Amino acid sequence: MINVAILGYGTVGGGVADVLFDNAKTIAGRVGEELNVKYILDIRDFPGDRFEAKITKDFNAILADDEVRIACETMGGLKPAYDFTKALLEAGKSVCTSNKELVAAHGPELIRIAKEHNCMYLFEASVGGGIPIIRPLLDCLTAEEIDEITGILNGTTNYMLTKMDREGSDYDDVLKEAQANGYAERNPEADVEGYDACRKIAILASLKYQKTVNYEQIYTEGISKITKEDFDYAGLLNRNIKLLGMCREIGEKKYALVAPFLLEESNPLYSVSDVFNGILVHGNMVDNVMFYGRGAGKLPTASAVVSDVVEAAKKPGKPSEIIWSDEALSLDSKDELEFKYLVRMKGNPANGNWEKVFEGAKELDAEIIAGEYAFVTPLMKEGDFLEKYNSLGEAIKFIRVK
Amino acid sequence: MINVAILGYGTVGGGVADVLFDNAKTIAGRVGEELNVKYILDIRDFPGDRFEAKITKDFNAILADDEVRIACETMGGLKPAYDFTKALLEAGKSVCTSNKELVAAHGPELIRIAKEHNCMYLFEASVGGGIPIIRPLLDCLTAEEIDEITGILNGTTNYMLTKMDREGSDYDDVLKEAQANGYAERNPEADVEGYDACRKIAILASLKYQKTVNYEQIYTEGISKITKEDFDYAGLLNRNIKLLGMCREIGEKKYALVAPFLLEESNPLYSVSDVFNGILVHGNMVDNVMFYGRGAGKLPTASAVVSDVVEAAKKPGKPSEIIWSDEALSLDSKDELEFKYLVRMKGNPANGNWEKVFEGAKELDAEIIAGEYAFVTPLMKEGDFLEKYNSLGEAIKFIRVK
């Protein structure tokens, strides 16, 4: 029997307990041994809970218990999750987590500590919820030179964008609705401004490059400025608007950004709707591969945490194989990346100098809003685009086109 | 340096050589050692080929060479692939293959032999081409009780169905086109009658149940009877027609079948178009997870073979972990499965007794063909459906609706 501790009995922690209990027999068959939840750490009381007897407020008891070989860190946030994780790893206990903030901020250090103590720091659940993505990236696509990872990495914003697309709703209305049904938090900034997607693409990029991509260096633009009129323009182009996290390697250059994009129907991410996530990986041999599923939610996220527990349980004493060094990777400027751009303009297309500024740009042939027009530029470097865009007198906004 | 032999220098075998050579540096970084193609076995000559010096006709030289630790079996077919694979495994050499016929026919025996000789028999490429599916199923979704696997598993038929859907073409025309551009073989039976998809779902079902699902026991219906009018009816229902391989577990009952289905837009497989494959896995915790990519083709398939080579190379002397016993799994009758059905009828809907026979069935409210009508049944067991369907005087055909 292998004893497991769960740190944090919130949504994901509760899910981990449920998955370990309800799928116990199947999981034991895969591990070759039973897994037993010995402790659940939380500062709150849970009278009447089915796991009440396992709940403790004493972290040190868990740390000191040699029977506990694996801990699931489902507290979220940096404090005290960082200190707890470090102490557990230093005691040779593997830690499996869904905590993307901690992984993005301290991943390489915690992986190093795990290796030094012959245990594992695993974080499949930190990106894409229940979707297997980290293990496939590291263990399956091993014959590939991966040059791009693009993902719909945040379920809240994807739910909102899907609603706006299908129902022609306004941003403010879908945000209120998402908050009302629990898909968005009261303070929705982390989701809608792209910060959550940014941490996730930082983790994927770090795993790809095996060095540390600092999420603060990633250009990040959320969806809070997307309007229903933008969707009308997207519709004219038979496109959808999706918030993408992206890292791309071109020769020696390495890029990452988070921004809303106009996607065409042939892009596999186009059909990833509602709260679902999708991660598209492009390799030089395999072309596009996509991993799709529930990017959040109690049980899907818990399932990914428990898949890490199974890995740790099957390989006692084996250090993490993940290569992610502390060395900072310096990203190149996104201004070197090439996109097309949808540009919305005030005034009359006949009067503007847009056709001269953007040679080869194509005007959209329908009027969405009186007194406005729009065009799509050819593929061009973002730096060149921005310079020209800023020179236009009557530009309203632009959205990247992929 | 780890020496590798490639058996069969056809499309996939050539791709394996290309991937190992062109991505050598990246792959060596992952393995921790260089991989070297020492032999390529083929009965043909390849004058001027970039790997000409490695080509041999002598299988026994490969078998006897202790330096060769891993072989890629990319010959296809049962003979001599079976004998070669067996001999190599008995000599302790791991074998990685794309040969779904051999895996479906002799998988459990070859896995057992590999285990007995501390080497591996790996076959990621046998299902879904370049898509990681076998390893994710075995190593990632380990916290799940998987109750259904449904896949678009054959690129040729998916290409044809996509063409019929988009262009309103006839079956015979798209088949000719697919043959002309190399997507379909001159004898297309294995693809269009569903036999290829059947072997693939047999492999996935065997891995799910850890016993042997005999592909000959799987009810298999291909696409050769699908017409452009069927797509017109599907369009009326906002649905697409896809050839699905499916295995489903309900309680103690275990089912598998291959057949064309009408899929609704919300099904993630709906958008899997052209030669792409998609495999949807449903678990009790994670809900739906989909794996998408190129299900065939030289380099994608080779990429999957080489990912197996990387695994075998990283774990010398370690036996296959795959659990798939020789014990036959007896499938339950597909007549117990529940579907809805689109039924096409001759005559006038007012005169038929279809509404009495199929209580709750809904007529489609547009005439696709003069003198025909169609309806969709409620969800019902296939056995009940067939009995009632066969009692209808003027039925033309039916297609399952998922």
C-alpha cells in the first residue's frame, strides 16, 4: 500500500480524493499496489465529509510521516505551497500538482530539488486540466523537432468567446453570465486578461526549450477589448475569435505570446468551444497533432493529478526525468513574428490612405457599423505592421489573423 | 551509440530512416545516446539512395549482430514480418512497428515473447499514424475508468467522406479521385469496407480490456454504400457522416463495432476532416479527451515508430509494460447497443406505418429525392431497431446516428 497526502481540500483536492477513492481498484491494478489517502491537509473543518477522518491541520505530521511517499499539492498560490512542496521534496516525497502559478514561478528549482532527493515533481494538471499534454510532449513526440505549440489554454475565456460568437452577445453580458454560473471569478482578471494562459504557455515553452521562460516576459493581451462587432467582422471572414497562447521557434529565434486571434475553420483549434481546451503541437515530421479535452473542472483536473500520482507510485526512488533548467531563456521580440491583421477603421475607405500604407490589403465588402470599414493586411512582421498601423489616422483597433 | 535496423524500405521504412537521420541530434539529446541505422532490410535494390550502403537482403546478419538492439518492422503484412519479429524478440532485440495487421493478429504473443526476453514490442504507429494514442492511453489516462473509445481511424475513408460532404460528390467519383492521387489503393477494400479501422479498434479495445479482442468478431460496415443523398439527409439534420471504430463498456458488457455514423456538430470528431484521424476517449472522471493528427503518411507514421525506438533505447533490458493477454475476450452482441437511426423510406410518409412501428420517430421535413421520405428514430437497442426495420415494407436503408 502506498500512502498519499492531499494538501488543500478545495475543488481540485476534493476531486483528487474522489478519483483515488472511486477509481481505487482500477488505479491499484495499474500501479500494482493500492493507493491510500492517509492525510488531507486543510485549515478548514469539514464536518460530515466522507473523508473527515483524514483531514488534518498539521503539515509537519505529514512531512514527518515516513509512510507518506506522495503528496498532491492542490492548494494553489505561491504561499505556503512553495514552502510545503520544497520541504516534501527534500524529504524524498514526490509532489504532484495542479498549481500552475507555482510551476511557472519555481518549476525548475523544484524539479532540481526532486532530482537531488530521488523523487518527482510532476505537474500534468497545471496545463490543460484533464488533457494529457505534458507527458505526451515529453514522452510521446520524442522523434520530433517541435517548432510551434499553440493552445486554447483557458476555459473561462473560451466559454465567453464561444457565447459571443454563437449568441452575438456583448463582452460585459457574457462575463456577467460566466460569473453567475461559476465559470468566471468575481475578479476575472487572471482569465480575461490572459494571465492564466500566459503562465500555461510559459510552462509549455519552458518544457520545449528545457530552459526557463519567464512568464513576465511574454507579451500578453486578453479578451476584454473584444466586442460583438469584432465577431461580426470575423464572421465575414468565416473566422472565429480565440484566445491563443503560442510559442514558436524559427531558426535560432524563440518567441511566445498570448493574444486573441482570428482563426479559420481549417484550424483544428477553430472547433474547440465552450470550456474545452485544445493544444496544437506542430512538429517537423508529424505536422499538427492536437490534444483536446476539459481544461479545468474538479474531476478532469484531479484525474491529471492522479495520473502523476500513478507515475510516481510506479517508479519509487526514481528521480524526475523532466529537463527544465534554471537558466533563463531570453525570448526574441514578438515584433519579428509574421501575421495578417484585421484592421478596423473609422471613415470612408475611399478617403483613407490604407491601400497605400498596406499594399495588397483587402477590404471587407460589407458594412458592419455605419461610418466604419475594415481590411485584412497581407502576412507581415508585427513590427512593420505596428509602425504602419500607428501611422494611420483613423484606425480603431486590430486583431491578429492566424 | 545504439544501433538500429529497419526491416522494409517502403514508405514508412523510408520515413523511419529519414526521421532518425534528419532529427538525429534532437533524438540523441532525448535518448542520451546517438541512434545509428546500421541496416535497412529490403529485397529490392536502391541504387543512388542516400542510405544505399546500409541496405541488405540478409535478415540473418541483422539477427546475428549483437550490436543491433532495436529493429523497426515496417514491412507490413503477416509473412515474413511475424517470423522476423519473433526471431528478433527471442534474440532480445526490441521491435517497434507500424504493422497493424501483425499487431491485431499476433500482438499478445509477441508482447509475451518480448517480456520473456527483456525487450519490448511497441506499436504506437499501428493506430492513428503519427498521433500519440497508445502511450497516452496506457501511461497518461491512468486515473480513469475508460468506458468508450471512438475513433476516425482511417484516413482514406475520411478523405472520401469529407469530399462527398463538401462537394456533393458521388462515392464512385471520390474513390476514383482518391485512387488517382494516391490516397486510396487500387484494391481499396481494406479501407472502404472498414477492415483497416476494424483492426485498429481491435488493438485499442485489446489494450483497454488487457485481453485479446479478435478483430474477426467485430461487426464491421464500411462506407461503400454511402451515397451523396445520404449526405443530403445528414445536412438536413446538421450532421456529418463519419466512419467510426468504437468500443464501449457498459457494466460488465463489452462491445465493439465499425460503421458509418451521423455525427452532430458538437461531437469533437465532427470536425476531423480530410485524411486526419481523431480518437475520442471517454473516461469516468476526465469526460472526453481527443487526440488528433495525421493518421497515415510517411513521416507522421515514421515519427510514431521512432518515438517507440526512443522508448526502447532509453530503457535497455526493460521488458514491455504493455498488458495484453492471449486470453480471448468475448464481445457482447452489438444488438444490445443503443443508437438512433436515420431511416430512408420509399413512398409517401402518409401511407407508411412507420409512425406506429417507431413510436416517437421524427420525419425529416424536406424532400431530398422524389418518392422518398426519411425519419429518425428515438434512441433504441439495435436488436429492437433491426426487428422493426425489417418489418417495414418500403425501407431503403438506415444509418446509425450518434
